[in-house]
Amino acid sequence: MKDKCFFNIFNISKTVILISTIGSIFAHGVSKETANAMIDASLLDYLIFGAEHMITGYDHILFLVGVIFFLTNYWDIIKFVSAFTIGHSITLIFATSFGITANAYLIDAVIAFSVIYKGFENLDGFKHWFSSSAPNLILMVFIFGLIHGFGLSTKLQELPLEDHLNIKQILSFNVGVELGQIAALMIIFPLLLLIRGELFKIISKIVNWILVGLGIILLIYQLDGYYTSEIHHYEIHEFQGEKNKNNDEEHSHDHEEHSHDHEEHSHDHEEHSHDHEEHSHDHDKEKKSNDN
């Protein structure tokens, strides 16, 4: 049984690495093809783009899996998903409308933490580790929804548009996100129903530990991306500073050469004046000799 469990964990680890590698393509920014297509896009294009981004947004999907994992009542699903939807709609619309943004890696790191949190909460981590009840779930889903919406907003604001996005484009994108979320739930929820049975307790532990593991991998990935980008930014800043310093030194050297040339010119002028004085003196002598 243990060998089988370790074998499953090994296969899960390979899957995690594969998902993490594929996910790096979508983790930050927008592909050049999509970005170019969105420059002169219609409202329908923005709707499709929003749906596509939600479906391919593995971090959003993982969080939703954690949220609805134990839910069987459709009303409960509507209640929790609505809290998440309201949260991410608020930050998506307002942050994009007012051009509010932050480092995308840090935002995605918090989103990765939300996946860890939900898996941890599903495993009764608060009860086992802290001997306390978990915070109000609907409130936490709403708060994390705000963070997820902010992450979506940063992706939308990465589009290389000459003008700011108008409210119609933002709303179309948001509607697309909701449609993508509904499509994802229509796939996820039936799959979760299939695993319910005698082994559900064991499966739930495995799945939620996978959520925690994936969240940790994504968190490390995003933090590594943040520190790498900061180091790169620092190196560019240092290079520019060194370049400016060299330019200043060259300018100073040119100024010194100009001053040296000016001194030589002054010296030549003095010699010329001296020659002129000697010439005047010889002229006076010649004149005096002629007078005699």
C-alpha cells in the first residue's frame, strides 16, 4: 500500500513539474499573437480573451477546485462561487479602469498562496495545527477573489494599447472571465462527483495535498521570477549608471583637452605678441638709423 502510495506521489510530482512548465508560458503577460490581435479587437474579442485567460489560468482553476471540493449542494456552489466572482470583478474592473497595477509576480505569488490556503483548510489544517476553527470561508473566498481579480487586471493592462481600455472593453473581458469560470466548473464539478464513494476520504486527502504542493511550487516559481526580475532590473540600472559615469569621464577628458588647447593657443598668442614687439623694436632702430 505504501509502495503504491509513493508510486502515485512520484507520478503526481512528474505531473506537477509538467503543469508548472506549461504554466510558465501563461504565468506572466500576454503572448505576442494575442497582444497584437487585441490592439484593434472588438468587444467580442475581449470576451473571448477573458474566457480563454480564465480557462488557461491554472492558478484560478486550482483555487476553484479547492473551493467546491466538498460542496454537493448547488446553492452552496452558487453562494461560494458568487463571492469569488464579486471579489474578482471588483478589482478587475476598478484596477483596470484607474490604471492601478503592481508587480505581477508578487500578485501571482499571493494567488499561489490562496491555493495553498484552500488545500490546507480542506485538510482541517487549522484544527490540527492551530487547534482553532478556520476563518469564515465565504469571507476568505471573497478576499482571495479580490486578489485574483487584481491578477487578471495586470494581465489585461499588459496589452500594448495606445489608449487606455474603455469601460466596455473591461466589462467584455470580465464577462468572458465569468463564462470561462462557468465552463471550468461544468467540467470540474462532475469530475469531483465521480470520486465520491468509499475511498473519497483517502482521495480527498491526496487531492488536497496535491493542491498544497502545487501551490507551494507556484509560490516558489513566482517569488523566483520576482527576485530574478529585480536583479535584472538592478543590473540594467547599474549598467546605465556605469555608462553615464563613463560618458561623464569622457566629457571631462574632452574638456581638459579643450582647456589644454586653449592654453596652447594662449601661449602661441603670447609668442606672436612677443614677435610683434621685437618687430616694432627693430623698426624703431631702423627708423633711428635712417634719421641719422
